Amino acid sequence: MNVTELNLSDCCEHFSCPERSVSPAVYILLYVCSAAVVLLTVCGNLLVIISVLHFKQLHTPTNMLVLALAVSDFLVGALLMPFMFIWMIESCWMFGRRFCTFFLLLGGVFLSLSIYNIALIAVDRYLALSNPFLYTNTISRRTMSIVIYANWCIWLVYVLAFFYFNGNFNTASLCPRECVYIMNEVWSVIDLVITFIFPLSVIIILYSRVFLIAKKHATAIRELNNHTRPQTQKITSHSMKSERKAAKVLGILVSVFLACLLPYFIYSLLGGVIELQLETFQKVLIVLYLNSTINPFIYALFYPWFRRCIKLIITLQIFQTDSALINVLT
């Protein structure tokens, strides 16, 4: 959510449509680069979605959350990025007021979903590492699916309520050829706490605990080297190392997400005390949306199973009989 308050009487003064000053070659290059980013975002996240849905070895509770994050990232690339890039390149909103409201609604839902998907991943990793036996017995794919569906429903209702009580269904994009919305002081505080401070606190606290637990596991592995038989040592060490590696990779995922998210909320907080600039707002949104492009590359860089899945998908081996049973984890 954008927590910037906008004086509607000054809207068109702050948000004007300047004439395009770039050369035709640069103009075309901007569109080509934008199309490439959109294509990378859509295809990268589609590969994650197909991988998790197709290969049965990947049907785990944690990967259900990875799937949910990939779905929201895919929708950002397919439904938001194209219009965002056109808006930025043209310096004007060209799609009308009604679509502006729809665009802002989707942006609010997908942003909130991404933040809380990351928070849920932090909760999942903490539970898996702090009490693995309880986690195995209580957290199933069905349970995680219910949590994910509930997350979608809650945030759809929240964003609709946010727009309704702030009057944005009537005031969004009052200025010709622009797409902005307003927020009163009460909702500004509520939105900041719900969509940023609370989930960020959960993420930081739980990942701090996760890395402390991972450190203890590393100590336990060293002790096993001296007190257990080779076969038992190998199995236990492999299990612990896998959990620690998963925590490390998801920690990188969270760090990148926060790096993309912070400029948006910093700008939103400062928007009430500094002059609102359209170009700055657009750049901050682009940085936020680019997180959806980066995530699949994090999976490809750190997850060998994802690289194997990409190879199987690109070579069309997933259409072979029993391809869902292929071992992609080793």
C-alpha cells in the first residue's frame, strides 16, 4: 500500500504529463528492455510453478509456500509490470480511471500477499528447525494449502476495505491521465503496521532464531563425527545440512525481498513531508516489482533441484509417462 497522503486539489499540479524528450532509438530500447523483464518474470516464475506442481518429490509444505510466492510473482509480471513500464516510459497513465482502480487493487493484494508469504516461510522454517518431529506430524500439504487460501482471502478483503473506507473507488485517478490514490491519517498508520511493521518484525525475529538453531545444528554435526557410527552419522548429518541449507537459501530470498521492499515504504513514509514526485514513485514501484523477477534466479542459483526441473521442462521430458516420479532432489 502507498501510505502517501495526496491533496487532490494539487494532484494535477504535482502529476503532469511532460513531453517525451528521449530519442526514438532510446524510446524503442526502453520498450524492448521492459518486454524482456516482463518475459523473464513470467517465464521464470512459470518454471517454478510447473516444477512444484508436476514433480511429486517437491510436494512438501515448504514448497507449497514457494509455489504461492511464485504465483503472486507470476501475476505481478503478467498483470502489473506491463502497465507499470508503459506508465513509466510514457510518463502518463493511458488506461483510464476504472482500470487504474483495478490496477491499484491488484498491486495492493499482490504486495500484501508477497510480504506475508515471506513471513509464512519464516514461520515454516522456524517450526521445521526448532521442533522437526512436531512439524512433521502437524504440518501437512493440506494444512499449508488452507493457510495459503486463507491468506489470499484475508488480503483481498483487507484491500477492498482499505479502498472503500478511503474513498478510492471514487477518487482513484481523479487527475487526467494519472493513477494515484489517497489515504487518511488513521488508515495510514493501520496500513503501515499491518503490511510492514508486523510482518517485518516476524521475519527478522524468526530468521534470527533460525540461524541460531542452524548454528547449534552445525555444532551437533561436529559432535556426531566423534560419537556415532558412520552410517548413522551420514544420515543425520545430511538431514541437518539440508535443513540448514534450506534456511540459508530462504534467508537470502528474504534479504533480497526486504532490499526491494524498503525503498517503497521509505518513500511512502516520506511522502507526507516532501513533495510527491511521479518519477520517484514509479522507480520505487519498479524496484519493488523487480523482486518478482529476481526470485526465480535465486532458486536457480542455490537450488540444484530447480535447475534439474528446468532442464526436464525445457527438453519436454515432463510429457513422458511417469515423469512426475523422476528423482529431482539427487
